[in-house]
Amino acid sequence: MRRRLFALVYGPFDRLQRRPLARVRSTLVGDLSGEVLEIGCGPGSNFAHYPAGARVVATDDNPHMLPAARRAAQAARAAFEVSEADATALPFEDASFDAAVSALVLCSVPDLDRAAREVFRVLRPGGEFRLFEHVRSEHRLLAAAQRWLTPAWSAVADGCQLHRDPLAALHRAGFVEVRVEASTGGGLLPLIVVRARRPAA
């Protein structure tokens, strides 16, 4: 029931933020091609921004998100396959995808390091992982506030953690060329766009 309720509440929120975040999402996926994996696709917020040449396997571990995602896939230019899957145990063979994408989802996976290792595993050598995420504040007091607020926030936001460090997890998983492409400032929800690569050999 909790996950169904979250999906219902997230729908209106998603529609409100689609226009303000459209440029970020277009930057994230707009030039991708080949076989692409999107983890934690939610209601399909990124789908309209994929180019026609992309073939996207989009997953989410909340089954109540998938009907909206499938509707968004039908209206998109790219070819989509939408399915339920856990980011920490992806049901795909090693080296299956040319690129991987996540947007505002690594904050809520139960095991961030395991999810990063799974993305690394399913990417082909040289494949790129792109993510849009909110992260731990660099300001000491704001970081402390994030830690204090996280238990209550997580309870109502499907496990979302306010103070995670996905960059460190990417490095631990073996990604290279981990770089922040854009940052949207501070506050309690500093947002970044990151690109990282699985080594070519």
C-alpha cells in the first residue's frame, strides 16, 4: 500500500517539475543511441527526451509506476521496453548495454554500492553511465540537517536518502572519468548531473 500511495502522490509532483527540469533531462539522454538501460524510470519522465535512434530498456522496482511509464513510452520517439526490476539485482547479462541512465533514483535504492556495481556489470566496456541526482551538501551544517531529516523523509519518500554520495559509489564500483557536468546549487537538495565510464579494457 505504501508504494502504491507513493506512486499516486509522485504523479502530480512529476508533472509539475517536468518543464523546469526539461533541459536537464534533455542533456542527460538527448544524444544517446544504441542499447540503453534506464534504472528507476518512474513514470517515464525522461522518455520524451530520448532520440529516435535509441533502444531503451526502462526499469523500476515499484510496479505501481509502470503503467504511467508504459503510457509515456507509447508517446516517445525511441523504442522502449518497460519492465519491473531491482537496481541492485538487474536481470541482464554482463556487458548488455552501450549506456545507462538514472535520474533521481540512486537516492532511494537500498544498497547504493551494489546498484553502482550492477550498472558497471551490465555496461559494455567503454559504456557511459549518466545520472541526475541530489547529493550530500558540501556545507557542514546543511549536511547535518540532511542527516537529521533523512529518517522522516525516507519514510514518506519511498526510501529516499538526502545525504548520499553517489560519486564515491561510482569510484568504488570501478567507474573512471567520473565528472560533474552541471550543478544546480546548494540548499538541502543540491542537484548534479554526472557522467562516468566503464573502462574500455
